[in-house]
Amino acid sequence: MRFHVCLAALAASAAASSPALAQQAAATAEARGVVLSPLTLTKVTDLDFGTVAASNTAGTVSLDATSGIRSVTGGVTAVPSTFSRGRFDGLAQAATTVQLTLIPPTGGLLYSGTNSVAVSNMAFDSLGAVRVVPAGGSFSAYVGADFAIASNQPNGTYSALFQVTADYQ
């Protein structure tokens, strides 16, 4: 009997000292990131209203951002000269969306010395401020505006800086 008790005690101590099997679970996740081509934007042409003649009647010079057509109103006479809508070319990752932002000249004014004229209605072409970049990655954006000429506006070359920015969306 003593032998059976020892065997039973040995079996009980072996069972008590054996570690329990640990429960284990696992899951897998993906680590990823998107790397885009650098976004670039370059001015190709300035917004140039060309040469006009003022009179004793106020008027405007308009450059259409989509068509590039220049028109005049009121007492302003268009003088044959070079004029152009502003053009900006960009390069971005194809099939991405780019948001363009137009920042007009400070105070909406162009200056020639101490004289000024108002520039207004600055806008992008008919494609607007949001562009989906086509295959190949290049895109163009055009800018047009109105140039207000006062009656008897002083002669001069009027200018100021404006800015176009592009950001990935």
C-alpha cells in the first residue's frame, strides 16, 4: 500500500508542477504609406493686359482666363500690343487631386510710381481651382482678371505681384 501511495503522491506532484499550456492568438496587419511625386508649379507667362489708351471716360480691360481674349469697355481703347492671360504649369502624381489657390496683389492694386489701378475678378480658367492630374502628371492653369482704368488715368506701366499655390488634396 505504501508503494501505491507513493506513486499516487508522485503523480499528483507531477501534475501540480507541470505548467499549464498558455493560450495564444495572433493577428496580421499591413504597414503602408503613399509616396507622391514632388508637386511643382512654375509661372510660364505673366498676366499682361497689354497697352491701352485712357480717355476722360473710365473703363476696363478684361482678360478671359479660359480663352485668353482681351476686351475693353467704356473710354478705354485697346492699342495693338502683346497681351496674355497668366499661365502656370504644374507637375504632380497622375490621378491625384491638386487644389490651386489664387492670392491677388495686395489691396487689389497695381502701381506705377504713386499712381494705382484696381485689378479685380481674378480667377482661374473654366477648369477651376481643383484639378485632377491627368496621365503623364502635367497640368496647366490660366488666370484672367479685370483692370480698371479711371478717367484720365496717368500714363505708366502698372504692376504688382500675385501668387498661385498648388497643394495635394
